[in-house]
Amino acid sequence: MRNTIEFLRVNAAWLAAGFLLTLSSSYGQTFFISIFAGEIRSEFGLSHGDWGAMYSMGTLASAMVMVWAGTLTDRYRVRELAQVILPFFAVACLAMAAVPGAWALPLVIFALRFAGQGMTTHIAIVAMGRWFVATRGKALSVASLGVTLGESILPLAFVALLGVFAWRGLWVLAAVMILLALPVLLALLRKERTPGDNPDVMSGTGMAGRQWTRPEVVRHWLFWCMVPLLLGPSSFVTALFFQQVHLAEIKGIAHLSIVALFPVFTAASVIMMVTSGLALDRFGTARLLPLVPLPIAVGFLVLGTTSGVAATAVGMALIGLSAGANSTLPNAFWAEFYGTRHLGSIKAMASAIMVLGSAVGPVLTGFGIDAGLGFETQMVLFGVYFVLVAILVFVALERARKLVST
């Protein structure tokens, strides 16, 4: 405990910067955008499938751009990138406030997803992975608490505000909040931890003592074994948040009651985020990653086979446990197994895959609902998927971890 407190004290500015970035990313995350799903569908006359398709179009486009844009973190400092990305993010929020018709929704969603879930999160996570080596798990845990706090507070607050203000006006408020974060971030990063002109400082190697490039990673078998783990949480947890209004309907409870359960999800996520971060620094990712899909598998099985607020809370808590571990362990995996010199470009590819997953989830579930495949049945299938992923990841990492020290 004393070492942890000292770690937080010495690195407070850099950790706070990571936290603030992930918190600010909330306005481009599905859990925030989906708050307004009912108003958007009603105003523009969209079905579940229509809205899901538009959302996925914008998200998929952002994933494609992330493959290139994410490499910028290997060339520019965090403060330099933030001065471009955060103003762009604020403009995207204003665009949503002024969106003139359904035709513009994919463009606005692209901007929100690219700036929020994409670049703002990516900048923070790459910085933590590169700035910290022996304490990487703790650093990732602290930084990831930002988006977790956003999941807990923002949906509840903004759903309550929807009863007072027009939905478009709330997007103006989101833009203001992002712009207010920028000067604070720049003050925290007056001096960055790693000199921008020396990318090898504090650099860690990966398997076989090498610094892997992105093309080498793509050609390596372990990468493809990890893809289902990258796709699963981003796709199906995104779908869960995206369909929150529909979930409330089929559970027979108020939307505000569903939103009120988000803090349960968040509390479980925070507990596991901190726990996995501490365990990561001691045990490494190879031993811990296969455990990530198990709570979420049980959580979706619970949500798909039960009803009522209490059972829904249990399911949300179990999914939150995996979400918390997923905020730290996969992000540390890339640095541990492939090195940190090209971490920005490697993580950009991983981020693009996760964003792709978040594009697939809403459209598949939306059209599934329209076609008569109930969301509860879909959630049971999600649970089965995660059991299979756990087996795959365990087998792959048992083989691969022997190469880390060679």
C-alpha cells in the first residue's frame, strides 16, 4: 500500500492526464451516445435496425481511419495531439447538436467515435504503456478509471437532464466540457514523462527480446488468436449499452432504472480494474488474460435468462468485472509481448479492431431484433461465445509466454 501511494504521488500529473483523457472520451463512447437513441430514432423516424446501421457505418469508418491516425502517437507528444483531437471532438459534439437529418448521422457518428472512443482513449492508453514498465498495470488502471467514472455518472446525469432540456442542447454541454478539459490537460503535461525526441527511453522489448513492428505482429499467429478477445467485449458490451432503451422495454422496467444500474457495472469494473492492475505487475498478462472472458460469459447468460431489476444488476456486475480487467490486461499485452518502440502503431491496429467490434454489435443486434431474434436470446449466444474465447486465449498464451523471456 505504501508503495502504491508513493507511486501515485510521484506520478500524479501523468496519471491525472491519462485519467482526464479517458474521462473526456466518454462523450464519444456508446454508453453516452445511446442515451439519446430514443430521441434520435423518434425525430428521424428510424427503426432499431436503421439506427444500428447508421451507428455502425460511422463507427466502422472511424476504425478504418484509426489504423493510420493511431500511429501518430509514435511521432508526437500527448500534449501536441490533444491540442488537435480535443477541439475536433468538441466540434463533433456541436455537429450532433445541429444534425439536420438522418443522412448526416453516419458522418457525425464517425467524428464522435473517431475522436472519443478512438483517438482520445488511444492517446491515453499508449502513453501509459510507454511511460511505465514495471508499474504498467497500476498506470493503466488509474488512467482507465476515467472512462469508468464516465460510465457511472454521465448516463444517470444526462438521462435526468433529458427531462428538463432538449437533447440537442445537451450535446452543446458535452462540447463545453471537452473544451474545459483541454487547458487542465496541458497544465498537467507541461513536462512529459518520456522525451518526445527519444522513443527508446524506458522502452521494453517483447517476445524473443525484440521490438516488433506492426507488419510483423500481423503475420504472427498469436495476434490472430487474440482477435476474438478484442472483438467480443467491444462488440457485445457496446450492443448492451446501445440497446439500453430496448433492454428496459423487454425487462419491463423504466429506462432510468436501467441507467441507475450503471453504477453497479462501474463499481464492479473499478474493483476488477484496480485488482487486475495490481495483479498484472506481479503475474503478467499470460496468466491473467484467459480469465477475462469468464465473468462476462456468466453475466450475459444471467441477463438472457432472467428478469427484474435485481437479476439485471447481477448480470451487469458480472459484465463489469470483465470490463474492468479488459481495460488493463489487453492493453498491457501488446507492450509485454511485442515491445514498446512501435506501441502506437500496434495499439492503433488493436484499437481499430475493437472499434470494428463496436460497429458490428449495434447493427447485428438491431437487425436481429427487427428480424425477430430476441435480444435475450442473443445475450445467451454472447455468453457461449465468451466461453469459447476463454479456451482459445488460454491455449494460445500457454504456448506464447515461453517466448517472452527468450
